[in-house]
Amino acid sequence: MQVNTLILGAGAAGMMCAAHAGAGVLVVDHAKKPGEKIRISGGGRCNFTNMYTEPAAFLSANPHYCKSALSRYTQWDFVDLVARHGISWHEKTLGQLFCDGKSTQIIDMLRAEMARAGAELWLSTSVVEVARRDERFQVVLERDGRRIEVSAAALVLATGGKSIPAMGATGLAYDIARQFGHEIVEPRPALVPLTFSDKRFAPLSGVAAPARAFNDRAGFDEAVLFTHRGLSGPAILQISSYWREGEAITLDLDPDGTLFDTLRNQRQREGRRQLKTELARHLPAKLVEHLGPALPMTGNLADQSDAALSALVEGLRNWTLTPNGSEGYRTAEVTLGGIDTAGLSSKTMMSKTVPGLYVIGEAVDVTGWLGGYNFQWAWSSGWAAGQAIKARKTGLE
């Protein structure tokens, strides 16, 4: 079987690429349904992009690599596409855009765009072998118990990273890229809860508090959630991308910096109240109790000098913790690292050494923040590769 373009992976990036790559496109995926990560994202409503998408919100060994694709296909281009398909949406927080309805609307939209472009989709199809002969890619696929060899002028790696293996995630894209001489930036779980071997936060499981989680590389102001295994919540997921084993993170439980003045004012009005009781008006009571042995918070408010209150608040603003690990790929939302961008064109997503080989989406060493950024990278990189493939077919590039 001969096709112009074979796309491995029917996720966000793969389907987006198929919609723009011109005629003769075949998309294959081992899953029974396309876009499974889209389906489960955002609690089933799909956080499909972020209003504030910019290159600074992405991690990569080359922080400049993502600029071209993101600037040529922006968040507003995708919002326009969503609007053309009559999908209503809302901003939840921090520029995060969600469907008003179900995330399957985004999958249906992408399938409709693929159908309009004439792309074919094969599901429950696995990759057995990939080779390159006579300037074409020869890929052996297994489908319905039989093997089919597909010859393609262009091969697109859009199989994602290793996150959420329960959904079938593997390192297939890395293996194929290595086969063709590409380097891999060491993959690791990202946007993932952090763990503590002593389960110190088990008594606080389910408790959440606004905080700033930071280290010497980055900092994020959002909620922190205490779990049986350790720490989760948006602020922790964000900082996990900047954390490495053996390193500490710091929590600031007074992220707006107003607690000292608030406690001083309360001391004047309600000095006879217990300090712990007053703190529990600003932090969860269980968390106050947990912190009690480590911080000076005995007695009434009236007993506290400015220096004592300052020391207390300083402790709350600089709670340093050293996780022993993370929950790993099992719960990681994305994979940090991936196929090294040094071997890829930032304009076309094509290999610099293997003509016709493209890498897009999560498989590339480009990882966004929490909140729709990774989907936007999928749309932008998929569009960029699709445009380049279409131009290459027509001899315009």
C-alpha cells in the first residue's frame, strides 16, 4: 500500500497534522479510539489551549525552538477553529480555556477536519517495523491479525511520550528516532505529584491551601493539595517540571504576603483568641495543627510580639521540603524531554538528516506548563508539519 504521508499516532498533534497535510494521508493508532488524552483532559471538558500561550511557558533544551510554530499557529487560531465548529467554551482560571460541553467535541472536530481533508484513520493498528528504502519509508503494520506494509514519502512521529502508560503510552517515537540517528533528551515524568516515603502528609489527605511552590528555577502561585502519598495540586504539578530527585522545594503559605499585617490587626481587636484559632481562619485547621510542633504558635494573639509574629509568618512563607520522588509516568500529565530539537527544523518539524521524517507534539523535547499549553504545542507543531508536508508534495518547498 502506498500513501503520501503516514502519521503514527491519532492524538492531538497527529490529527491536527492530518487535517493540514494534503491528500494521501493515513493515520494509525494502536488504541480503539482516537484522542484519548483529549477525552480525559480537563475533567472531561478538555483544557484545549491557554489565552496566555507564549514561549516562556515551555521547557526545552532549546527554549527558542517552539517560537516559530507557536507564532504561526496561535491559540487564537485554534479558538477560531473551535468557534467555526460551534463549540462553546469558557475561561476557567489563568487563561485556561475549556469546552462548555464535553471534551469529545474537540475529538469530533478534529475527525471532521481530517475527513474534510480526505485523511484515512486506522485504529487498533500497531507498528511492527519501520525502515527507509529508496527515499521512502517502509512501515509494517499489524491490523485485524494481518500484516500490511505501507510505503510513505513522509513519516510523522506523533505517538507522544511515556506519560499515562495505562492508556498505552510507550517510547515508540524515541525508538524510531534513535533508529534514524536522532538524539533523545532524557525523558522524565512532568506535571506530576511529588511523593514522600514516610507518608507524612497522610493525615492531611484531601486538604488544600493556596500557596506558592518554588525553587531556584521557577515558582507558581496556585493550590497545593496534600495527599496520602505526598503533594499534588496545580502549584506542585507545575514545579515538578523544574524539580529533580534529591532537591528541595519551598512552599509559601502566604502567597499574597498579607498574613503578618492581618495577624497584627487581629491582635488589636481579638487579642484574647488563641493564635492557632486565628491562623485557622487563614489556613486549613488540619494544616495548622500539623505545623504546630515546628512553628511558634502557642498562646493568645496578645502574647505575640511583632518579632514573634514575624518569625511565625517567615516559617509559613519558607516551608522547605525534600520529596523522595514522584508518582511517575502513571499519573504524569506529560513527559519532559524527548526527541532532541537540535536535529529538527523549528519551521517544518522535519528531521535535518532524514528527509520526510517529521516529529510533532509531546514526542519532541518541548513541554508546556499546566493549563492548556501542551495542547497548544500539539496544535501548533501539528499544523506546522502539515503545512510543510503539503508544500513539499507540491514542490513549493
